[in-house]
Amino acid sequence: MTSSDGTDFELTLSAVRKDFGRGHRKVTAVQPVDLRLDAHSELGVIGESGSGKSTLARMIVGLEHPTSGVISYQGRSVEDWLSNRASRLAYRQQVQYVAQDTTSFDPRQTFFESVLVPLRILRGVQSRSEIRDRLEAIAEDLSLDPALYSRYPHQVSGGQRQRFALARSLVVEPRLLICDEVVSALDVSVQGAVLNLIKRHVARHRMGLMFVAHGLPAVTFISSELLVMRHGEVVERGAVDRVVNEPQHPYTRELLEAYADSSSPESSPESGPEQREAAL
Amino acid sequence: MAETLIAKTVQAPPRRPARKRFGWLRVTLAFLPLVAILVVALFAPLIAPYDPVTTVAASRLPPSAAYLFGTDAVGMDVFSRTIFGARVAVQFGVIVALCSTIGGILIGTFIGLSESSRGVVGWIGRLLNQISDYLIAIPSIILGIVVVGIMGSSDFALIVAITLCLIQATIKLTRAEVLRVRREAYLEAAKLAGESPLRSALVHVVPNSIGPAMRNMPLVFGNCVIILASLGFIGVGVKAPTPEWGYMISSALSSLMLGRWWPAIFPAIFVALSVLAIAYSSRAIPQVWPYLAANVKKRFRTERNSRA
């Protein structure tokens, strides 16, 4: 049941497409895409706003429904996983999604109350002492002060809130973690710290990772495989080194040049020096 | 002269702007009118010198030391009746305020959450929304007469009638807030944490959208007092011997024409005063609420931390 023993899984997307709206106002957010994720995946998805990268991530966790195509996890379609309570909870435990996190905590609940919910519902942990132990463990893992659990969302910094959002997802020990723009709202030094935490945690617990972002350095730092999206279409995919060193598609080249050119701090959301090395 | 003037200007302490001089005095003043009515209602038997529903003296005595507000046509003490009238008004006010606030919050939340969804649930939500729109188009007196006409004259019928008159505002206020809250990212997070829609509605949506409905609650109270008195005045309110202000006024109207003003004027003053007091409190309480909440919370927080 636990993911940390390296149990493998397989999540596949076949010809998954998503349209918003109907008739002449129809917008295709994601063109038919095939994808395969497993416990060794470190997939980075990059693209500009509106490229469909978030929609792709949200379809995997069932926050959006694909217009056509099938997403299947362990050979069973996600729709099927979400159709009844028991399997829905099992799927939610195994595939977790973290969003860009400025508002994803109920302002009337402390972090303790928010983070224990998935632990209770998805892992069925009921004893107070065990809950406390696990919350403390995950906080230490993400270098959060456990004392902050008694705070409300508006009482901590953006970086801390983002780490609590990660804690809420990681506390159930998922097999696949989907991060959607998790560092985009953070300032540069905090970005580096959060990225390192994610990378370390994912490696230690051998979970699959899908990392969606619009900033190239973050994605290249954390992932080994890269998916470049534009206008809902996957324009390029491949190993990070390959894509960065010999980009095939003009858009990818444009993207890389934009980052290569920009040495001014506001246009390159990079973090610490170690990350710059990893990125370029 | 000039020296003293200068000295004065120099020494005059800078006055802090009125808004900042918050304190327990303002909190007390905000709650005072409301609390005064509640106290009169609660301790009516102690305040009133006579039984409100028995003849205690000759009829139509003018106000005097023994009978502060005089006596009415059947010799009941107007002062005692007026005081007990507050009790009746408060009983109805509290029940109606609770019913329409709780009911309005639940219905408003349901409407807000279901409105754009497909299927039967969305259909019911839109229907409820339409009904609550039409409710405000019907004058409350007519609605009251119809409901009492259908259900028969009882306290329960009156509560239903007045609640129906007043629930619309609460429904609409809550619905608007729910439409805002339902877009919040924490509902998605709750879904991903495995929370059921019902749990998510009760734990996240309701607490985050009840604010306006709660601030509206004292106004519901005040309106209830007016509607109760109006219904009593036209004779569909609380039944006769019970001291109810509206009925007291209407039954004393004929003697008002003959110059015996006291049985009608005093209850009328009390209706006006109580509604004014409630209106004042309902404006002032939200103003002092942040101050109060901050202080109470701080106290609560330190207690909880010291326990932990």
C-alpha cells in the first residue's frame, strides 16, 4: 500500500484531448497527446500561459474531464477510478496534485486542520498521536517548523504556505506527484529551496513526478524528461539534455534563447547557483 | 494673550481620530440597546408590577404613580402589558431571526452550489432561486395574511409567515457569497484531499460565506418586530389577551379618538424604540466586531497555547 517501497505504477494518456466551449467559441486547450508516466518519471512540462500544460495536469487528477481519449492508471481508466468512493480515495492517495498555492488553504483553518484531512480520509489514520508524528515528520522533511501548524494561512509567508501545500500532498505518500506551477509565485531564493526539497523528497521516496511550470530553469533542474507545449500542442519532447542542447522545434529554440539572453534578474526566475548550473 | 495662545497650541495633545478611539466603551454602546431590549424581555415578570392579562383596576385610568401608563378599556395595566409585549416581540424576533438565518444560509448555500450544475439538483437550485426572487415581490402583510389564512392562526403559522417574508435577503446574501467562495482553490484542494462534496460544503463553503447573513441577522430581528406588530394591528397576529404591541395599538385606536391616548401611544413608542435600538445595534455591532473578535481571539489563542 505504501509507495516508499518502490511499488511501480503506470499512468498512460492516449490521444487525450480537451476542448473548452462549444461551436465557434470552441478552444482546444490540449491537442491529442500520448504520455506515459511511471515511478521513475521525472517529467517536466513547460510552455507559456494558455499552452494547456495545467489542463493536462488537471485532467490526470480528474479536476477536468478529457473531451476525448483515455487516461488510465494501472490499466483502469481514471473515470472508472473516480466513479466510486473506495477507488476514488485510493486514486487520490496514489496520485496527488499540488497547485500554485496562494489561496488553496481555507482561511478559517489552521495548517494542522488542513494537512491532517488527507491523512485521515485518504490513509485512514485516526489516532491523534500518529497524526501528530506524521505531520511533524513531513514538516521536518520540508524544513518547516512544526510550530507553524497552529498558524492560519495569512500568518505565514508564501514560501511556507507553498511548503504546507506540498506537505498536504506528500503526507499521504503518493506514488505520483503532480506539481502545477508550484514555484511560480515565489521569489527566487525561495524557489530554489522549494525545488530542492521536492527533488530530494521525490528521490528518497521513489515517487513519479510531473512538474508543470513556465520557467525553464526550474523545470530543467527538477526533471529528466521534458515536454514542451504550445497552443495545446506538444511541440517537443525528449530527455532534458537533448532538448536543451539540440532543440528541434523553433519554439523551443526561442524559449531557450530567451533564457540564455536574459541575465537580468527579473526575467530569469532562477534560484541559487547550484540550480543555475543544473539548468544551463 | 499671544503667549497663552501659543502655549496652548503647543501643549494641546494631538487628538487621535475618532475612528481609532476604539475600546470597550464603544463595544458596550453598540450592544447596549439590543441587550436592553433582551433584558426587558427576559425580566418582564420582575419589571412589570401587575399581571398583564388580568383586570387590575378600573378601566381607562390615565397614567399615574400606581399605573404608570394608565389602564386600558378592560382595566388591564398598560405598563405591564407593554413590558410583556417586549417579551412577545423578542420571542418572535429571536425565533424568526434564527429560522431565517439558518434556513437562509442552508438554502442560499444550496442554491449557490447547485445553480450552474446540470440535472435535477441544478433544476431544484434554479427553482428555489426563482421562488426567493418572487418572495420579495409579495408585500409582507399580504404574505402574512395568506399564510395565517392557510395554516390557521397560531404562533407557528406566524413564525412561518414572518420567516417567509424575511428569509429572502439572507438567501440572496448567502448565495452571492457562495458564488464567490465556490471558485476558491481550497475547494479543489479539499476535493483532492478526498473530502466529500457535502463535507466540503459544510466545512469550507458555509463558514466562509455566512458573514453577510450574520450581519443581516439583527435587521431580521427588527423587521420581525415591525411585521409582528403590523399583523397584530390588522388582527391576524398573536391572539387577543396576549400582550402584543400591534394588537394593543389597534384595539386602543377608538379610545385614541376620544382623547384617551395612553393605551395606544405607549405600545407605539415601544415599537418605534425597539426597532430603532435594534437598527442602531445592527449598524454598530459590525463596526466594533473586528475589535471584539481580535481581542477575544487573542485571549482564546493564548489560553489554548498555554494548554498545549
